Amino acid sequence: MSSDDIIINRLATRLLTAPPPMPAVHMLVPDWAPTQPFSRPPVPAAVLIALIRRPEGHTVLYTERSPDLRAHSGQVAFPGGKVDAADTDVAAAALREAFEEVGMERADVRVIGFMPTYFTGTNYLITPVVATVEPSGPFVPNPGEVHSVFEVPLQRILSPESYGEFRIKRDGKEHRTWQIDHDGHRIWGITANLTRRFRDLAMGEAVS
């Protein structure tokens, strides 16, 4: 068994075995505070943290969003999106989005668990779905949603030296997120924060 397999097996024991329940709205604290309070309930969403088995070791899959999208254009993200009424749960939503965005086949995926929800300053309540993937073919970006697909070695994700700090100003206030630079791609914001939470969980460390 490889070192990656050992880490993933250990991670599976630390993940939630079922999607977490919707927290009470008054208990939710967004990753950054908007200037106006939310006028509607949080929007349920899901992302797929896909651990891809490669001959040289596992990788984590990311997408670069299309520059033509209205929201978060050009940013790096995990496959994912809003939970639709037809989705049976957040795992179904994440896998549907992964197929729509990069052609990931459901039969290639084994969901190993769920991470706690993440509440965003844009009023999305995201559930990260963690899965191992043995791809039967290449990932092909859907040009309407995804500009490119890339993978980061799992060992790089697990190294604390891979993480820096990203700063951005919103409404005159400075906000900070984690940042990971890899092969010309800059991962920051929600995606970097979720990556760091995944890393801390995998390594058995307090979420930072």
C-alpha cells in the first residue's frame, strides 16, 4: 500500500459518513461579512474534492472557470455548484456537476465521505464531498463552464509549505484567504480555504 493510500484510508475515518444536516441559520458565520444582511435562506451547494489515482501518486482535481461566466470568471474551483431539486443529496449534486464540467464518469468515482459545511459571504452553504477516482478516460472541460482542468499532487496539497496568504479588499475592508500557487495557477478564496481544511483533516490537525 502506498503512502497516499495510507493517508486516504486514514482520512476516510475522519470524514463524515453522511452529508451534514443544515445548520440553524442563526448559527451560520460567513467567511466574510457582507455589508447588507442576507434577505433569503442560504443556497445549498456541493463541491467534489476528487482524489485522482495516477501511476505516480494521487492528485487533486481543480478547474479554471470560463472567463465568460458572470460569477467568479477565470477563478480556480473544485467541480461543483448549486444542489438541484432533482439531486438526491449533495453527493449526487457534486457528481452531476463533475460530469457536466469535465466529463467525470460516475462509475469511476467512490465517495469516501463528507466535510463540514462552509458558509460563504455570498450566501452559499457548501458541502465538500470527498471521493477517490480511477479515471477511465481523460477529463474534458465543458467550454461553456470550464476553461481548463489541472491536477495538483496530493503530497503538495498536504505540505504546509504550499500555503501562502492572499489578500483582497471588499467595500474598503481587507479580507485574507489561503493561497496555493501551482504550475501557473493561483488557487485562492473559497477553494484554497476548503483545500486547507481538507489538508488539516487529512493530517489530523486543527482546522486553520
